[in-house]
Amino acid sequence: MLVISNGLIHDAINREPYTTGILIENGKIIALTNEIPADAQVIDASGKNICPGFVDAHTHVGVSGTGIGYEGSDYNELSDYLTPQLRAIDSVNPFDPSFAKARNAGVTTVATGPGSANSIGGIWAAFKTVGKSADQMVVRDPIAMKCAFGENPKSVYRTKGISARMSNAARIREMLFASKQYLEKKEAAGDDPSKMPAFDFKKEAMIPVLKKEIPLKAHAHQANDILTAIRIAKEFDLKLTLEHVTEGHLIADILAKENYPLAVGPTLSHASKPELRNKSWQTAGILANKGCTVSIVTDHPFSMISYLPVYAGYCVKEGMDAFDALKAITINPARHILCEDRIGSIEAGKDADLVIYEGDLFSSLSVIHNVLIDGCPISNE
């Protein structure tokens, strides 16, 4: 049993912080209490702040590894623009140094998976940032089906069947229509194997999307691409999360009304292509102020995951409410990746993923003293 005593708690649920102890057992938060059991190990957090472990809802940690170059990258399958049958867990390398960089900086859970080259790229999963086996690190699998709009599929498959936004959207619809028909035939067959359609791996992989068990995770920077993703989700009655949302501030009223989860970023990196020309640190704050559920993401390795709270600080500097910024790197991304039952806030029953720090959380000058994952302090690497 472990108690973290006397810390100022920023729980990501209540706006105002408060001082109390955190009782931990078997990797879970048992209670928030000032009572310390006689047999408990104690970490005295007097004069320090405690917040939930940070959650990054959009990365390629472990599938686009550190120092391996494009030839060693496993995050885009370039043989086919429709690859829903691919699973992130089959590529994740727990020994990617990015995991150590993440956990040392307080990022305790990441969502990771295929990139945005393909119209439909494959299945994402959520992982803790410590461990030697992807199967042991996994928090939830699957969490989403990646799809992509805009320049990336166009540029990769320009000579292979996708040369316009219209054709890319048509490929996604085609996969959804075919998968819907496949599911209907399976359901109509019941227990009669003679009526079952021939097995189709791609269409099987789309069934959780059609049943709304997981969302489409839609890479969309430009405003028209964001609205195309929403249009398709409505046509097929699907769950949807919107990823990057670079021009979200241009259609903030629409996004507030639609109420889909938004993952904003990476914002630090250069506007390297036309659809990024309106990139702004103000985007997250504008959307949050409109009532949208916003997560701030790094898209690591496209910006460094170890600076996730600093990126939230840049958003605060440009007008985002500080409590909204805290939620944007804790409870909001936990909800975004369907893991809010375990992570993202300091509450009894949740995993004991915690960051103990001094200073302004959103400043590069803040000092992290301890990071706990499942109640276990990690060693700084």
C-alpha cells in the first residue's frame, strides 16, 4: 500500500485544486484521504503539485521509432490505400526510446497506430508507456479505425487511383458500403453457414466501426476535409473523432454544434504543406471556448512527445483557459481514446498514473519529481 501525502491535487475534474492524500493499492487509486494506514509506504508531496498522468491521443510512438529513418518505419503500409485489417499492436516496439522520453516527461498513456498515407489505414490501440511487451502495455485494443482526408492519400496514391479529394472520399465510402452489405449478409445468415458470405478480412475489420464500437479516427487538417469526414460519419451513422483539426478555428461554431471529439495538433511544427497554412496556437482555445471537447496532441514524432504540457502552455498563452488545457492533456484524451474508465483523472477506482511536480505545469521550467504508472514510480532514463 502506498500513500502520497500533502500534495496539491489537480484532479482534472474539479477546477480548483485541493490538498489531500492519495491511497494506492494494487496499481489503483483506492481513496483520496488524509488518513495514512500504519503499514503504508509514504511519499511526502508537501509543497508539490499532483496531476493525472498525461495522455496523448494521437502519436506514432513505437510504430515510427526513434533513429530508424523511413526505411525502418512501420507506421504506413504503402502496398494498398485500403488496409483496415492492420493492427497497431503488431508493429509496436516497446523498446522504442520514445516510450522512455514520454514516461519521463509524465506521459503515461499514448494512442498509437498507422499513419495517414492510406484512405483507411488500420486499427489503433492505447498503451501505457512502460513495459517490455505490447500485450502487457495495452490499455485498450482496438480504440479506433484510422482514415485520412486531404493531401496525404492524394500525394501517396496519385498514380494509383487517388488524385483528388473526391476520389479519396469515394474510396472510403466504397469500403463502408461494401462492409455494410457484408455485415448485413452475415447477420441474415444467422446460424446457417451455407448463407454466410465468403470471409473478407478487410470487411471483418470494419464491423466494429459499423456497430459503433469504435470510431473512425479521421486525419483532417483543412476545414473542408473536416466537414467531409463529418458528412461521411453521418451518412453511415458512425462514431467519429477528428484528428489534427488545423483549421478548426475557422469553423468553430459548426464543430461546437456537431460535438465530435477533437484532437488538435501538432502545432509546434512548421506549416510544411498547403493544408497547414492556417496553423495556430489559438485553435485549441477557440474550440474549447466554444464548448468543444479538445485534446492537445503531439503526433510524435512530428513534434516531441516530451513537451506535451509545454504545448498546452503555448495554447494557454494564446488564450486557452488553464483548466481546459489541463483537461486537454488528461481526461479529454482519455475519453477520446475510450479509456476514461481507467485513466485521465485522479479518482478512486482509476489507475494510479500520476505526475508529482513543482512550478507551473505548462512551463518548460517546471520540475517533475516523480511519475507513477499503475502505482509504481518509474526510474528516470
